[in-house]
Amino acid sequence: MSSNQQNERGKIPSLPDEKIDMLAATSVLQQQASEIRQQRVNWQSYQQSQMISNEDYTFIVALDNATDGRAREELLKSQRGQCAKTFLSLLGHVSKDTTIQYILVMLDDLLQEDRSRVEIFREHSARKRESLWSPFLNMLNRPDGFIVNMTSRIVAKLACWSVEPMERSDLQFYLTWLKDELQKQGNDYIQSVARCLQMLLRHDEYRKAFIAVDGVTTLLSVLSSRQNFQIQYQLIFCLWVLTFNPEMAGRMNRYNVIPILADILSDSVKEKVTRIILAVYRNLIEKPEDNAISKENCVAMVHCKVLKQLSILEQRKFDDEDIQSDIEFLNEKLHNSVQDLSSFDEYATELKSGRLEWSPVHKSAKFWRENAGRLNEKNYELLHILIKILETSRDPLKLSVASFDIGEYVRHYPRGKNIIEQLGAKQLVMQLLGHEDYNVRYEALLAVQKLMVHNWEYLGKQLEKEQGQSGGVKA
């Protein structure tokens, strides 16, 4: 593949920042920022008490009184160095929360007006041989919710708009903080946290760092809990931009992203949520460089009943042409994959999705005769998944099906009994004999019986013999 083709595959379609910021304008952070802009700070009292220097006082008053963009531009042109020095000095020396809030809103507005202004701060830190990030990252530990989230918004802008990317250790700290904030119960600022991630993950080096701190697991964990459609959209947008990296698109369904998004798609009533899910699915087919992974992802979508959702969506009218295009693309790819689908592909996909149910392959003796030995492939990958279900699942249906499958594997693979014992599955099945659910107990009992029997042919003859005798008695 040529470098031009690779660049084209990794390219993210433009989404105007004004459009994203318009969505963010309804967030708690932006509502509070609007109120804070109406306030005024008595800078003179800070100067008179010698909490700020005369230079800082002169600059911040001039900036505060510059009511239009041209006046601010002229001030920054003549006092570029003083700008960064004053903001960092004020953030380091002022302790009053309301004043810090006002300073942060001023700084955020300054950057939003002209993103090249982030270089004022980068140049200052380079000149002073100090970290650009430390003064801001330290503020993320403050107790005030507005302060930490407005600081986070500024950090995201510095990281995304500067010519130099954020250093690795600072980046890891910041991404971990964002992850923790996403998972915080009742976080009023979750929309703003998600907005910062939306910005960062448009950059490939930040995507890789996010994967390294296990960020995808966090996104899916939050999406699996009930969220409003705006948060759903923002977090799925993060998954979407991640999938523009072909390597990440190839690894994405290890996190079970396809079933989780399928659940949201089936419940979604908002067009933008539907659109972004379809866009993720399209990338999971188009972007991986390994065709086998694209095929696996197609099969996973079929198993999660995405075709049914597509047929429902086809009946709806959408304003967005991209939705129609994605529906047609996915329909074609998924229907093609159904035609090529072997029963083993179907079984493996169901197992890897973690959504075991009594689909036809489980009860097919032909399937087990032909495929039992294939559960040994890739160092017993599928057996390990069955064992994990027996260990961790609380769902009676999954436990019943997994127990049945273990029994069928033993029944149809000559060395199955030894392998199951070595992997520790026998003990897990036996523990289910005391399970509260009748069906689990029943399937576990059958599986244990299969584990105990050495010669299936002999057992079959014995059963026939016993049935014949009992038939004779009844007669």
C-alpha cells in the first residue's frame, strides 16, 4: 500500500470545531463560563496588597478592558512575552476560587479566538526552560469542579493546537485523569471531559497513548451504563476517531465494541447517535489491513443482529446522506459475509462476543463431529473463553450453554477429557451442580456425566440395553 493510500485511510473527515463547540455550549461548564464572564475582578486590590506585580497588573487590566478582537491582537503583539508570564503568575499566586475561575475563562477565550496563541505559552516555557504542562496539570488536583474542568479544556487546546505534542509522562497523567473523570459517579462535567477526549483523539500520537492507558475499556464501560444521547454521541465519536488508525481498527473488537454499540443502535432514537455508530461499523470493515479481521468484524455484526437494525433504518428518512451511504455499504458487506459464513465461524464469533445463546450450532451433532478439534486452535483460545464464562458469568443462560459445549467437546474429541481437566474446567462444571438455577444444574450434570464416561460407544449400547429391558418390563 502506498504512503498516499495509507494517509487517505487514516484521514478523518473534517468536522468544524464551531459545530462541536455549539454542541458543547449547552454543557454545565459553558453555562457557568457565561455567568463568570459577566463578573468583574478588582485587580487593584491584588496590586495594592502586593499579591501581583505592577507588570502583571498593567497587562491583565489592559487585556480585561480590551473589548474587541483587534484591541486584544494589538496588545498581544506588543506584549507577547508578558501575556504568558502574567497568566502563569496569576494562576500560581491567586488563591481565591472566583478569581481563578475568571482568569481561566479569560485564557480559554483568548485561545479560542486564535488557536495560534497557544505558541505564546510554549515559547515562554522554552525560554524559561520550564514545563509548559506542570502549572496546568497541578490545578487538576483542586477541589472546585469548574476550575479543574476549565483547566482541562485549556490543556486539551494546548496539546492539540501547539506545534509540539504533549510529552509522554504528562500525557499519560492527563489521559488517566480524563479516564477517571469519565467514570466518576454523578459527574456534572462529563460532557466537558468527553469534549477534551474528542479533541485529543483526532491526533494519532494521542490515540496510541490512550490505547496504552486502556482508555477503550473505560469508554465502553461508561457506554454500557445508561447515558444520555449527548454523552453516547461524544464517546462513540471517540471510538470513531480511534478507528481511523488501521492497527487500532483491527484490534477494536477485542474490547467487544460491536455488541455494545449494537445494543445502543437498537435503542437509539437520535439521528446523530445512529450516524456515528454506523460510521464506526464502516471503519471496522474498511480500515483493518488484515482482511480476515474485517471478515470477523462483519460476522460479529451479523451475530449481533445488525442486519435487522439496518432493515429497520432503511425504512426511515434521514437528512444526512452519509447515513444512507453507510447503510448501503454495511448491508452489502454483511449480506456477503452471511453467504461465506461457515458454522464454525458463526460459533467462534458468538463465543468471542460473550453472548452465548442456544443458537442452532450448539445442538448440532454434525457440527461437533466436524469441529470439536478446532477448539484447540490458537492455544485453546475458544476453550479458554468457555472457561472464563464458567468462572465469571452470573447469567444462567450463558452458564448452561457453556456447560453443554464443554460436554460436547469432551464427547467428540478423543483427548478432550484430559485437556479439560488440565485447563481446570472440570472443577468449574462440578461446582455448577449446586447452582440455584435448574437449567444450569441440568446442563452441568450432563456435562459431568460426559466427563466421567470413557467409552461413548459402550455407553450407547448400555443405554439401548437398559431401554430394551425397561420396555420389556412395561410390556
